[in-house]
Amino acid sequence: MASSSSSYPSGEDDDQVLVEEKAFVRTLTLNRTKQLNALSFHMISQLLDLFLAYEKGAAVKLIILKGKGRAFCAGGDVAAVVRDIREGKWKLGAEFFRKEFTLNYLMATYSKPQVSILNGIVMGGGAGCSVHGRFRIATENSVFAMPETGLGLFPDIGASYFLSRLPGFFGEYVGLTGARMDGAEMLACGLATHFVPAKRLPLLEAALLKVASTDPAFISATIQEHSELPKLKEHSAYKRLDVIDRCFSRRTVEEIVSALEREATGRKDDWIFAAIESLKKASPTSLKITLRSIREGRLQGVGQCLIREYRMVCHVMRGQVSKDFVEGCRAILLDKDKNPKWEPSRLELVSDEMVDHYFTKVNDEEWEELKLPPRPSNLPSSAIAKL
């Protein structure tokens, strides 16, 4: 990842994204199984090049994206980004996110259907290269989460766009707590478009490989033939939308925590206690910028969200207000002591002025805003709606 070039050398990196071409369909398989298919700079570069080429090629009608092993994609390779920051090279990390966000935008506004098969772990950057696409297939093996606030980061990759559009204030709940969801919950809240049992995936893929059309209705009907409607588990957070809306609609993180604590009074509900515990373990700075990001995302297109999130992530990497990203990755991903020392350490110590800083342009002569690529004029209505 520690390269600022979009080119990638031949060798073992070539196997990080496996490409299968059959008739009008291209199947791309993420292939870093030991890293749970975490996105390296090389993978992002290759996916971006492939998607750009396939959009121009009339022969390609459909793209299937999946992961090898027990994960679809567990996120971006942020550990590599942190190594760059520690070496005083935060701009290499900025290039990683610039390339990733460009890929997210391309997928969100793509002129051809993308089918993502989410048969396993889907976190962070894995959500970015799937949720923005037209079709997202969950299974009983799917595990979705946006765990960034526990790492000193915030849900990026355009998450402020798609989280803010989940029912009620479910997006605030998912983004702030990092709560995990299964395939049934993903379907219920709209993160997935279909649910297909894992044992039926080979039959589904065989059917999709015969597709010779870009018509979303035809592709949806093909997937639907193998789909089913799963039942939500009794303890599912999605069954508590009334409580979530009451609490996570509050104006500030402090008010959200207080509202949850009032709900917990006099009742035994493991879900509420887990939500409170997650919020109290997360980076206070991350929580505050996450809440504002999702709230702003409700009123913005996906491109606007990504441009703003790029500003935010560059400020996170520079660490002028807080160095929680480096500390969170140390505690969770590197040393794995699971005991991050956040600074500021409490919500009340994170001022509005500190939060505002993350939403401003970066004061660096060499820094540039995220410049998103122009999109073709023949985009489908579903893509145009996101611009």
C-alpha cells in the first residue's frame, strides 16, 4: 500500500483480485484470505482500473464481486495507513483514501449493474465496495459492521450517505456503536437487496453468468428465483426501532447516551446495555464527528459526502486535534490490548470548535480536495439520484 502510484507491479499482488471472464459477465474475487480480504492499495487500484474499463466496454453487461474464504471484505488496510502516519507520511495514507473514495463514487454511479455476494464478513471498506452497488446479496453467513468509532476513525467510504438513508435513525445507531448485523437484518434495513442461502449461491452464480442484459429488472428477477425472506432473530436490534429512534434522534452524543441510560432504568435488556457500553468504549472525538457526518449526509449526494469525508479523513490522519486513529489501531489491530487511551478522553472535552475543524479544508499547500471523475450522460436513474 505504501505507494502513491496507481500502477502496480507484476508478481504475487496480481492474485489479490482474481478475474474471471465469461460471455457478458465479469466475476471479480477479492483474494487476501489471511487478511480477510482487507483492501490493499493494490486491490483498490486494480478494481478501479477494471471498473473503468468495463464501463467503457460494450461487451460487459454485468459485474459480480465476491470474496474468497470466510469474508467478503473486512475493510481497508488501515494498519498500513497507520504505519505511513507513524513514519511522517500521512499523505501516502491520503492517496489510499483518495483512490478508495474514487472507487466508491464510481460504484455508486455506475452505468452497469454490480452484484455483490456478501457471504461472510462485510466491514468498513467492504461496505464501500458493495453497498454503493445496485445489488447486494446477503446470506446466513453475512456479518456487517461499521466499527470505525472504536478505531478512532469514523464511518467513511460514503457511509454518511447510505447510513443516513436507513430507516429512522438506525444509521446513527449502526455508525456510532459499530454494532454487528446478520444477513436478515441487512435485508430488513436495506443494506442488502436480497437474501440467498449460501448453499444456493453456486446455482445463482451459474444463472448470473448467463445474463446478457444490463436491465436491472431482469437481473433482480434472476436473483429473486434463488432468494428467500429470512426471519429476524428475537433479539435483533432492528426490532427495537422505536427505542433507537427515541434515543439516536437526539441532537448530541451526550444526549443519546443519556436517553439510552434512561431507557435502561428498571429493565433488563442486553441490547441497550451493549449499545451504551459500545458508546463509552469508542473514541469521543470519533463519536462526535460521526454523528455530524451522518446528519450532514442526509442532505447531500454521494459525491458531496465523499468529498467531505475525504477532508475529514485527512484531518484524522494529520492528528492536529486528536491522534485517536493511531492509538485505536495500535490497541485494536497492532498490539491488540483492546485498551486505547483516547485523547480527549471524555465527550464533554470535545468542543464544537474541535469538531468543526474536521469539516474544513486542510491547511496544507500541497493538499488538494477530492476530485471525482466525470460520469457519462447515459447513467440509469438509480445512479443519477445519488449524484
